[in-house]
Amino acid sequence: MECMTCKFWAESGDEQGLCRRHAPRPISVKTPNAIKEGEMCEWDSYNPAWPTTWSGEFCGEHITKET
């Protein structure tokens, strides 16, 4: 029961994809503007996104794609 066979997984390339089991959630994102030499990095923004997973990963909520 891997991500690649789940009906909620959308392949995005290179054996990675997006898990769309739940609505997108805010994720902290560092951008180059937030990183300055000699200073602590700060989180730049919170952008809603689906989590990226590898095709061979799995979770407890897998539902097999219909063929």
C-alpha cells in the first residue's frame, strides 16, 4: 500500500507526488530574502500546500485507486 497506488496521491515527477487526502495546510517556507549572512534565518511566510511524498511511502489512510 504505497502512495503511488493511493487514489489521493498526484504524481508530480521524479517519483514524488502530492498527498491530497486532506485539504492543503499552511507550511512554513524559507525564501532567499529571509536568509542573510551572519543573521538568524526567519520563516518568511506560510503558504497552504499539500505535503510532498515519495511514491514508495505509505500512511494509515491509504485507499487504493480504482482501475
